[in-house]
Amino acid sequence: MQPVTNLPPGSFFNNDIEAIYDIACKLPNSGLLVEIGSFVGRSASCWAQIFRQLGKKYRIYCLDTYHNSIDEIYRRSRNFEKYFRDNPKVMTMNNFEFIQYAVRDYPEIICVEFDLFKMSPKDLGITQIDCVFDDSLHSKQSIEKCFDDWYPIINSGGVYCGHDYDSNFPTVVNTVNRIAQTNDLTVHNKDSSVFYFLK
Ligand SMILES: C[S@@+](CC[C@H](N)C(=O)[O-])C[C@H]1O[C@@H](n2cnc3c(N)ncnc32)[C@H](O)[C@@H]1O
């Protein structure tokens, strides 16, 4: 894997990037990935760069309410002063404008305002998909709703995955483990906070 570069701010680091690289290797050569919880596009930029490295043609939907204020974005991104220094115009943008600016070099990324509690794949006209990445609210309700809405439309050979499956987020670990048990799925997770189910 080559390094991913020029990432927007956020919390998605090397072990997680390597984990999604391994997932991307398992996916078909072309398809559709939906990310739920995109913030300002850090993990989405990683997915896009990794698919390009692998020569795989993917469309990537970035779904989020995009309700974070610039103060919240800045607060959650305090290690990324360089990004803000190099791109001062983002300080005047709202969340939706910010992500569109941050992912401007990836025409394969489509950003859509989406509340996972109020909307579902059919609101986007999506009937089948190859990969879902849940990095949204991390509550029991949000994790279950995401799984119930999106897992059934994943093609055979696809992947359902998510972030923050670690001891800092016990709700994620417990809810994902319960979903796996109920649906007779295996939770894959190694050396990172990314988990996945193979379909
Ligand atoms: C942990 S952040 C995502 C981080 C992102 N993947 C990255 O790489 O920086 C969680 C995101 O979930 C979004 N979110 C919270 N509630 C949501 C909901 N009901 N529907 C969709 N997105 C939601 C938040 O707006 C926030 O941007």
C-alpha cells in the first residue's frame, strides 16, 4: 500500500487506513460504497485513494447530516492546524461546503445530506451496493438502523464495515457483537478500530 496523502482533518489514522485497504482488496473491481458519517471527508478520501491505488472503479456516496459547525470541526481537528493554515477559506464554510471543498479532487465522491434515522437507501434510489462503512453516531439505535437498512442490499461478496470498534466505544463493540450473533455473522477485526462482516 502506498501512503495516502493530503487528507482533510478528522480522526482516522494509519491502522484504520491499513484495515480499509485490506477490505478494499476483497471487494469486486468496480461498484458502489456508501459511507454513513463523513464529517469533512477524511475516511472517504482514504477510500477514494485506496480504490485508485488498486485500480478499482468505485462511486463513493458520503452521507451525513452535515450539521457540524466550523467550531465543532475545528475543535475535533486540533491536530490539523496545517490543513486550516493551508486552506484558510474553510473557516468560513459550513460542513457541507467544507466536505465538497475537501473532496474536490475526487469526482467519484458524491456528498448527500442524509439523516440515517429519517432516510433509507430507497430515498437515494439505491437498491444494491458493494460496501457500507458506518462511521456515524455510534449509538445502539444508529448502529442497528444502519445495519437493518443497508446490510440486506449488499451484493454477495460485498462487505459491511464500520469504525470505532474498540474499548473507547463499548456501545459499538456490544452492539456489533450482538448483531453478529443474531445474524450468524463473524466479526472481523484486527489491529485497528475497523470491524467488518463479509456478505
Ligand atoms: C465520527 S464522525 C465521522 C468521521 C469521518 N468518517 C472522518 O473520517 O472524519 C461522525 C459523523 O456522523 C454524523 N452523524 C451524526 N448523526 C447522524 C445521523 N443521524 N445521520 C447521518 N450522519 C450522522 C456527524 O454529523 C459526524 O459528521
